[in-house]
Amino acid sequence: MNTITAIGLAQLSSLIVLVLCALWYVVPWLKARSLADALVPLLWVHAFRSVALQLYSAQQTGFPISDAVRDHNVFGDLAGMVIALLAIAALRYRVRYALALVWLLVAETVVEVATGMPAAARDHALGFASGATWLVLVYYVPLVLVSLVLIVWQLVSRRSEPIATGPRAAGHAGKTLPQGKQIA
């Protein structure tokens, strides 16, 4: 078996395991939470996208990725990480534009994956993945994709639900933040 086939099988296996875990455990858990409380754990997966910085080390040790593709993937993932952290904070404090940030993360991630993966394939880089790069591609990338699907599902299926519902929101209702803003 060659490396490209092995990484493809490993990614598919991870994807299957993650989808089963999501269906059996995550989906029922999400349904029992308010929209904001359901989205936050899914967004935390994206908060660690700085792992893409390992591409600099991988490239130095022989991973055949062009500087342009490396930078595209790194900066795309760093942007996703920052958006995810902003969305988490906005959801935590039930800020009005929180869902817009979550949608921005979805759009950024879709664009980054749709443009970054084909560019890496054009560099023929997947056949040389090893070490940390292998782990990121086989475990973390499928996790990001499954969390993205769950985020979109939450946003679409609960589009009429305000972010300030559920038990946590009831505890925050009417409280004033230090900046004088009130949580709805």
C-alpha cells in the first residue's frame, strides 16, 4: 500500500468514527442545550487551528509543500482560529452579532478547505505526510470537518431560536456586564 492510499484510508476511518460518535453522543447532547451552549464546544475544535503552524517545521524537514500553499493553509487556519475565539466570547456573553461570527467561521473554513486541500494535492504533498503532519491530516482535519457540519446543522435547524434561551441564559438575563452592556 502506498502512502497516499494509507492516508486516505486513515482519514476515512477517522471520519467514520467521528460521525458515529457525533450521531450517538454529540447530537443528543446538543439537542438538550441552548443554541449558544451547543455551539461553543463545537467552536472550541476550531480554536486549535494554530496547529497548522507545524507546516513550517514540516517543510524544513522535507515535506514538499510550496511556500504559497503553506502560507495559504497557515494563514487560513489562523484566521479561522481567531474567528472561532471571537465567536466563543460573543456567545458566552450573548452578544447580538455572535451568530454572524459563527457563520463567518463556517464561510472561512469552507473557503479554506476548498482552496487549501486542492493546492496541497497539486504539490503532491500528501504522499509525503509523516509525523505531526500525518496526525493533523488523519485526526484533526476530519474533526474540524465533522464539527463544521454540526455547527451548520445547529445554525440551520435552530435558526429561529435566539441565542439567549435555555437554562444558562435564564441565569444571565438582566445582568449587566462591566462595560455597562446588558445581556438580553
